[in-house]
Amino acid sequence: DTEVTQTPKHLVMGMTNKKSLKCEQHMGHRAMYWYKQKAKKPPELMFVYSYEKLSINESVPSRFSPECPNSSLLNLHLHALQPEDSALYLCASSPRGRGPYEQYFGPGTRLTVT
Amino acid sequence: ELKVEQNPLFLSMQEGKNYTIYCNYSTTSDRLYWYRQDPGKSLESLFVLLSNGAVKQEGRLMASLDTKARLSTLHITAAVHDLSATYFCAVETGNQFYFGTGTSLTVIP
């Protein structure tokens, strides 16, 4: 299984809502990533989990809260978002501790904040 | 901070023509990746280049890596409409990936 899955595919939420994005992989990868991508821009790294521990947090506002319950699952909890947070949210995974560290991307969640 | 620059940012080319996209990065890294992204879709891995002088080819696309010059190229041969997409290079160091600015390619019949 060489697939990263993400749910939901689309999400519309108000600024007072709380929602979560989910990402799952069963490739045995020990690094998982959250990226935010605005239209016509490259992906921006948000968080990196390595061996289920948060290793990189790229100064992301606290209204985004990541969680890695186990080595296959990555969540992104959303609360009190702003309209400018509307974007495509991509999850990715890669092997850790051995190369090559090729990233496998999920299909993304298209988030709209109203 | 590692910087990754691509050029051109936009490329419009006729079917059948050849062209090269360039990816320059600012610090030493031995691992470079090329991705394709169609509008509204996720990133699709095209090539993984792991060492100086690495060259990989798939269909009409060929990627190369010169780590001494900190330069990778993505060469398009005899372009077809299906290649229209945005292409990103990414440099990996310390399990962190730094993406280039992207090249939006449009192939015109």
C-alpha cells in the first residue's frame, strides 16, 4: 500500500467552528508532514512529526493544533480559523532513518473558512 | 535558511518544442526531488535525484542534478498538451523539504 489518504476532501467551516483533518498511511513511514498551499504557490511546511514526536513547528498560529496518535495517523485540529486560512492542506509521509526520503503526498483537503 | 529558486515561473510553449526548467538552491544538499501538480490536485512525485551527476528520464521528461553548482534541470522534449501543469523542485535536508517557487507550464497546440 503506497497511499496516503486524507479526509475530508472538502471542508467549509465558520470562524467559530472546531474541526479536524485526518491523514493516514500504512507504508511504515515514521515521518509525517502537514503543508498548507495557497493557489499558485508552493506548499508551505507547517509541522513535521518524526517517530510520533513533533520535530518541526514552523511558527504556525495556535489555532492549528497537530496530533499524531500513532505512527500511521496524523490529525490537524482547527479552531477559530480566519478566512485567510482557506487553502489546500496537504499531508505527506516519508521514511525516516534510511534514504531516500521520498515524500508521498495525500490528495489534500480543500478548506474554506467563511 | 535554504532557498530554492526556479525559473522560469511561467512557461508557455508549443507542442513539439523542447525546453528546460531550472532549479537553483542555496546550500549543500544531495537530495533533490521533482513534483508535478495539476490544478486543484495534490503533488505527484516525478523524480528523485540522490547524487551528483544523477540523470533520470521518464517519457518526455529528463531530470539532472549538479550538486557542485547546486543546480537541477528538468528538460522537456517534444512537449505535448498533457504535460501542462505546475512543476516544483524540492531540496531535502534533515528530513525537511524546501520547495521551489514552481513553474507553471502551458503547452499550446
